[in-house]
Amino acid sequence: MDPLPLDPRSYGGTYKLVGGQISLDLINTVSWPGTAREHDWFDPPGNITLWAELTGLVAEPTRRRLDHELRADPARLAAEVAAVARIRQTLRDAIAPLAQGRTPPDHAVHELNRALAATAGRRYVDSGTLAWAWPEPMTLEELLAPVVHNAAEVMTGSDARRLGYCPSCDWLFHDTTRNASRRWCDMADCGSRDKALRYYHRHRPPTPGNDHETERRPSG
């Protein structure tokens, strides 16, 4: 799977669409969450609209219009970037516990419901396709409205056993394998890293006084 061409600034890693659901991919725009290596892929802010275009949420003209408007109004840009961060954290708080076999806290579900209520009135049935549709977003928060609704669908309609998280980097994914055996966000990255670490521990010479050292999860 090829990485998306988001601006990494000085970060050395890459971002890939490994979630299998758009809401999980949004949550995964933070790499190594809660660690010293944490990286926010929505910094710089231009990555937000580029991510939206590359994931099919908006077309290129909409992305360019939003970028132009936000660059012209730094105060609006700061407020809308903060709103995106809040929505992303709301989705993480609600879905990550399910992926880890736990029940989401009440406050997380409450915040998700608030986000749903704020966007529910925008969705409509298209007369031509007779399918759900969304009007062109005028803000970054409106841009994420379909993602919020996908998060609710993931929570209410998916088999929770199909939600997983990568034990190396904590990215989330929807497991579509036949026997629900997926373990890694991406076998080419975290899977290979884990294999290399296991090989190292199996084949390195024993350290005096440390014969029973156990394998540790890779820190990245």
C-alpha cells in the first residue's frame, strides 16, 4: 500500500490508509499517539484538505477553495483546525476502547452523539441517485461530517471483534480477513519491524547475567 503524499515536515515516517473505514483513517492521522514519537499528520493544516481530497471526501476544486479561504483568515484557520482536532479526539475516545476489547466511556459516546447532532441536518437523499449525500462543505468541520457518521456506523453496525489495533504503533483497523486474524496496521511496516525484533532476540548472543530477558514490544 502506497503512502499518501502528505507533508511530513521533519517526521521520518509515512501515512497510509490502513483503517478500512474512513473514521479509523481519520483517527490514524496521529502516528504513535501518546508517545514521545507522536506526530500529527494534520500539521501543517494544508494536510487536512489534501487528506480529504485523497480519501474522496471532497473534489480538488473544493479543496483549493477551502485552502484559499483559510489562508486568508488566520483566526478562522486556527479555530477550524482546533475543531478538527476535537472531532478526531472524540472519535478516538469512542472507538479505540472497542478495538482494545473495552467499553467506551459514557462521556465519549455523549460527545460522539453531540457531533452527530451537529451534522445530522446536512445529510440528504439525492434525487438522482436516491442515495445519501452531503452538500459541499463550507468549513473543515462540515468536511468531516461524513466521517462522524461513519464512526457511528462502525460502532453500531460492525462486529466489534473486527475492530483491532496495531500492537506496535496503536493505529486502528477494521479486520476483513476471513478468520479475523489481522494483527498489524501494515505488514510491510510494523509487521516487518516486529519480525526483525523477534529474529534479533532469537539469534543474539546471551548477555551475562541477563539470560532470561524477555522480548519487548517494539517502541518504533
